[in-house]
Amino acid sequence: GRLSHREAGTRTAIDDTAVESFESVTLEIVPSTAYVLGNAAATIQIGDSDTSNSLVRVRVEDRDAFESGDPGRFVIERLGPTASSLTVSVTLSGSATNGIDYVTIPGTITLPAGASSVAVNVVPIQDTIIEGVETVTLTINSNAAYTRAPSSADNTGTINLYDDDLPTVTVWDTPKYLRHVPQLFEKLRSQYGFDWHLLHDAHHRLTPIEAATLGKAVEPYRLFWLEDATPAENQEAFRLIRQHTTTPLAVGEIFNTIWDCKDLIQNQLIDYIRTTVVRAGGITHLRRIADLASLYQIRTGSHGATDLSPVTMGAALHFDAWVPNFGIQEYMRHTPETDAVFPHDYRFENGYLLPGETPGHGVDIDEALAARYPYQRAYLPVARLDDGTMWNW
């Protein structure tokens, strides 16, 4: 195998008589001040020639499938001859029922001639039954046409099937998070340098002193901002964070009025105010908040997630074009279906959002097209600690 098409590092497999199945060689470049890392690691699979059959295994590529439309994925792989097609016999088990809880997966999977792998998607069937989390397990059966991998772990894989008739439960661990995030930004800065803005959302999950600890730990990596570091119902909590870190702070996407952020702004406890047109009283009230913030050199950074429609984005961009203390506008792309239902003049181009020239906010609605997409119930996830305690999501 060759690890690079430039300065090639060749790794030659040793021919022996042991049936070894799937093995791999990973080469990782050690960081050094003498060079800049690109792709820091590469892996080569080693095939075994001590069997005349192909060696077959299953790998889980995406272990989570959701009724909302996001499938899970198994990948069946073979090492050895690929000139002919190969049919692999499988058994589907687990707590989910094949053909009822997910689209039917046949008991045989065929790898076409020339293919070393084939994907098997697990597509949940949308229903209104509260089922919780179910599992789909795929096991490769023995067959004379191929050799199963010797390791049982390579012969079976499991995907979790999540029901959207109840909220998805995620597990949260603050100490692990506080250890991981500084390491994440250290890696990003070492690989990509300081010419890129990096932002981080703590999602209201930290206490004030925990948020202060995180802000202090990431100071060397110069974040653009640390967002929603702690629940802001108690505005005074941000004073404790401010006393311990110079990392810029942003908050406000769930605020409704100027009173929710008055103390934060007047005491200069934040650097960016993230109130939105739709939640904070419309354009007129948002202007009042921005004017107050401008007196204290606090900039705007309006929330722009996909739970806000293109109408909100169109209005926000016209507000952004006016506001003297503009900072940044969050932008998450809507689905093509949403864009079609809400035709709009604004566009994203070369890193900029342009509001367009259409009078007003520049967004319309196609009601006939919208009627093709009936409401589907959905929930935000629920966060719990390892011991099951409910936590801020």
C-alpha cells in the first residue's frame, strides 16, 4: 500500500500462512515546528491471501437512525477477489422489527462485480407509535461462497433507531466536556492557525464558575466568542464569568425584551447581544436593544438557526445593514424545500449575506406549495447526566 502520492511511503504485507482477516496499518505524522500539518494520519487495510474466498465483514458507518428522515448505515466489505459479484447472507435482529419499524432489508446483500463494499441503509418508518429507542442488528451468516472475518466483532453490527414521537435523550458530562473543549481548540489552531474565526456554544449547560473555567482555558486560542455560557435568567451570573476570563461572551437568543439584557449591557458583562427580530419585539424593539448596546461598545450577533424561517432572516439582514454596531449574523442554511416555500431575494455569496433589492424584507410565501408539507411533530433533545438527572439542553 502507498500512503501518499507525493513522497511515497510503501508498506508491504508479509505473506504468511495465518488466516488473519482484516488488519490495518496507520501512519500518523508527529506535530513539529518544522512543518505545517495537513492530513496528519492515513490508514491502509491489509488483505489476507491465505483463503481462496473473499473475507467478508460488516462495519457500522452511521450508528444512529431517526424517524425524522436520517437513516443509519451498515457497510458490508470484502477483501480478496472482486471480479465477480458476491452475495452475502445476513440476519436482521434487535428490538426493532424488519419491515415494520424500518424499511425492509432483504436477507441477502449483493456486492456488484468490481465493488469491495456496499452500503446497507436502515431507514426508519415514520409512525405515531411511542417506541423509544430500538436497535437493528445485522449479522453476517456463514456461507461457502465467502469466509467470515475471524473476529466476531467484524461479523455483527448494531444501529440505534430513534423514535421522534418522544424526545431524543442525550448524555451530558461536564468534567469530560471541560477537558475536551480546550484540546479541541488547541488542535484546530495548531492545524489551521489563527486566521479563522472560531466560535463555541456552551448551550447554557455550565454554572458560572464552570463557564469561567472554560473561558480561561480557551483564552490562548482566541475565540471569536463563547456563546450561552450559563443560563442568563440571573444576569448577575455573567459578572463572575467576566471576572475570570477575557474570552468574549455572547448571549441573548432566547431574550424577549430589552429588560432581559439591560443589566448585562449596562455593566458590560457581554460583548455580543444575540436577540432576534422574531423573539425580541420586532425590528423597532430590536433597534432599542442595539442602541443601548452601542453606548457600551457591545455589538450585535443575531441568532439565525433553522428554527427561524427565511422571513426572520430577511428582516434580520435589513436590520443588520442598518445597525451601526453590527458584529456578525448567524446563518444556518434552510432545506431546499423550505427555500422553495419561502422564495427570497437574500443570498449567501463569498462569505457575505446580501439582503437583495426587493422592497420590504424580500421574502414571500408559496401557500400552495406549503400545503404539500403537513406538520410533523418533532422535539428538541433532552439532556441527562450519567445518573439520569435532567440537565439544561
